[in-house]
Amino acid sequence: MDSTTGADAVPGTARTGAEGRRGAVVAALMLAMALAALDSTIVSTAVPQIVGDLGGFSVFSWLFSGYLLAVTVTLPVYGKLSDTFGRKPVLVAGAVLFLLGSLLCALAWNMTALIAFRVVQGLGGGALQGTVQTLAADLYPLKERPRIQARLSTVWAVSSIAGPALGGVLAGYADWRWIFLVNLPVGALALWLIVRHLHEPRRAPGGPRTRVDWAGALAVFACGGVLLTALVQGGVAWPWASAPSLALFACGLVLLAVVVVVERRAADPIMPGWVWRRRTIAAVNLALGALGLLMVAPTVFLPTYAQSVLGLAPVAAGFVLSAWTLSWPVSAALSQHVYRRIGFRNTAMLGIGTAALLLCAFPFLPYPGAAWQPALLMLFLGAALGLFQLPLIVGVQSTVGWSERGTATASVLFCRQSGQTAGAAVFGAIANGVLAARLGGASDLDSVTRALDAGPAGDGVRRAVADAVHAVYFGAAGAAALAFLVLLTLAPRRFPVLTD
């Protein structure tokens, strides 16, 4: 059984004095997390108004892709910086950058400018996501961490439901620019709470920990940006086998070699080798990469299934998807009672094994079926993934000291985000391949769903969409099975938890 005696006590651990002061910091963390969580959902509902005002329909997808790329590639950099200079300066800098990006987005004069400012937002969003998760582990001992992690999970759950509604109201009754301006008062309050109430011990100047591997940071940023761009745009902006796609992948591989060379020579690298040499962290990184992969099936393809196959309106389709956001934080909060008995690894294996079975069950739902059937399945899936993800994050954070926790947390989040990006590309190709086989010719999911939205279509087309989504869910079940095998074969049965 894993030890649950608490977080490691090292001189750098963040302290906030009285419990009330810690409560103020937790409120600030929840507000900062809300900024990042609301961002994509609130923007998605305002796309028609944004395109109608600024134009640029052919490139509007970069409103999301640009932000996602910036968040993903900066996570390792911010993780290392927070271990070097402390959490507070990184979190403050990230929040300021995010709010600056929000203000610039509200002032954008065309789609190109808006996409560029969304990238600025993403550069700040990477600091928010990684540092908030790290601080949550700094503030609470091991036995109390599920409480703060459950609160953060609840923020994501509420945001996934409230974001589309708030974005629709602001875009429909005010102006789309308000979806960015609304970030300013929320972010200002979070900043004030952080500056006033979060106090970290002063770190001694000099020494190896203050040397920043800026060359490594630039190499990681460039490599991640190129490879993720190839995955995001491949099969969308250009065919997979086209010259732009092949050139990007080739450039990405060259930059990956550059990263390896630079990081091996660095005294204190951005991506240290111990992240992959330690069995626990390496296994969790791979398992959460598979989680990012499988999450694409419900988040991207279930709304299409609900609208095109079940005939639901967009709002109703959103509620089918939101079912898992209700059970996920509840399951995460209760997971501590399971992993205290059977350990981090076994709890995560129980969750991901159940998730694999649920994903396999989706293709066997009745056709066309009723909305409550996939919603119920999603409710159980959220509960299973809550048992899977939180014990792994808490477990990894509890195996490292303060000076390594930011890097370890960032590596976990980076792998999950990268898996999600790769999943969108892989499962998109699978869905389009099934459609082409069922309908004949060069059919793709986007064009077929647009045709279904425009008017009635034959049952054969709807069955083809259902078959395509079913294939994606089988692929997601395979990703869940892969995560199970990784934990079974690579992760230690008992995580080497540091004690007080």
C-alpha cells in the first residue's frame, strides 16, 4: 500500500501561514484555472459572430489550434522555471500574459491579428495550467491533496457547462469581444489574491539552480510547435502525404535531435533525463498520453454523433457530452479512499480498465437509440477516468521534492496534451477512412455532417457516420487498454512516495 503520510518537507515548500491565507490562495488557483478552463468552450460558441465580423473562415480553426499549441509547448518550460525561481513569479507572469492576450484579442481588427493574440493567450495559459497543479501539491500534504484536486476538477466541470452558455449569451446579446474582456476582472482578482497571500521562502541567489537553459527552452518550443502543427493541420489544411506535411515532420525530427543534443550538454536542462529514467514518472507520462488520446473520442466525435445520428440540437448534444463532467470530479474526490487501500497504480488500473470496457460498449448501443443511452455511458466513463487520472497525478507529485515537482507535473500535463493533439489527427483519419469506405469516394466527416445539417439525408449516410464514430470509440478503447498495459508492466506496484 502506498504511504499517505504527507508531502515531503523541504525548505522550498510554499507556505501561506494561517489556514485562511491558504484558503485565499486556493481561491486564486481556482480562479486562475477557471480562466484556462473557460477559454476554449466560451470561444467555440461565438465563432459564427467572430467570422461574420472579421472574416477569415478558412483559418478560424487556428483560434483553437494556435492556443492549444502555445499551451502545450510551453508546459515543460514553465515547469522548469517554477522549480528554478519559485511558483509565484511564474504564475504571476503567466496570468499577466494571459490577460494581456485577452485584452489584445478584444481589440483584434482581423482574423490574423486575433489568431496571433490567441497564441499570446496560450503562452500565458501554459503557465496557468502547469503552475496551478504544482502549487496544489505544494500547499497540501498527500492525504489532503485529493480535496484541492477535486476542487480544480470541479472548476473544469462547471466551465465545460457554463462556457458555451456564457459565450452564446455574450455573442448573441452583447458583442463577441466581451468573451475576452470578461477574463480581465476574474484574472485581476486572482492576481491580487496571489500577490497578497502567496508567500514563498526567499531563494538564495546563485548556484546551479538559477542557471536557466534558455537554448533548451527554445529548442523544446520549436520542436513541439513544428510537430504539433504537423499533427493539427495534417489531413485538414493539406493531405498527410503532401509536401507541407512531410516537410514539417522532417523538420520536427531534426529539431528533436537538436533538443537531445542541447539537453545532454545543458547543466540544468529544461527536459531533464530523470523524467524518463524514473519508472514511476515515465509510466505515468505514457499512461496519461494514452488518456489524452482516448479523450478525443467523446470530446470531438460524440457531439457529431448526437446531432447527426440521434438528431439532437447542438445544446442537447452538449448536455450528452457534459454528463462525464458531472461524475469525473466526484469520482476523483472519492479516489483517495480507494488508493489508500490498494495503492495508486491499482486504483488507476481499475479506472482505466473500466473505461476500456465502457468505450467498447459504445458501438453496441441501439441504432439510432435515445439520448439517455450515450449520456449514461458518459456518466460512467467520467467516473472511471476520475479514478484513473487523479491518483496518477497525486502519486507522481508525491514521489518528488519541491525542486523537481514543477518539472514532473509539467511533463505529465505535456504528455496528456500531446496525446490529445495526436488523437485528433489519428482518429480524424480513422473516421474519414470509414466514411470513404461506406459512402464511396473521398468523403470526410466534416463535409458529411455539414450536409446532414443542411437538410434531410438518407439512413445510409447516418449509418455511415455512426460506423465512423464507432470505429473511433474502438480506437479509444485500444488507447485505454494500452494505458492499462503500461501501468501493469512499467509502473511499480508501490509508488516511492516521500514522507514528512
